[in-house]
Amino acid sequence: MLPVEREGRIDLVGVIGRAVLAELLPPRRPRISVRKVKSPSPATTLVPITMNVH
């Protein structure tokens, strides 16, 4: 499909493009809470290992 001249200007967007541009989403809200870093669960306990070398 070739661009159409409208009102003395070449229309590169077209009907579908204008409809999409008219319905764009609003800007995103800024992040309020800080991202949390996952850490290992405190239920995991380390058990010492004793080794005897002969």
C-alpha cells in the first residue's frame, strides 16, 4: 500500500496507525516500593562435618 496525500501532506500512518496512536496506554507509574532480593530461608541450618584422615 502506498502513502496517500492528505491535506497537501503525505500520510504515512494511515487509518490503523492513527487509531493505535490515539489509544496508547498512559505512562507507567513510578515504582514506590524497593525491589526485594530473595535470600535463603532461615530454616536452613549448617551442620559441621568432622572428618578423620588416616
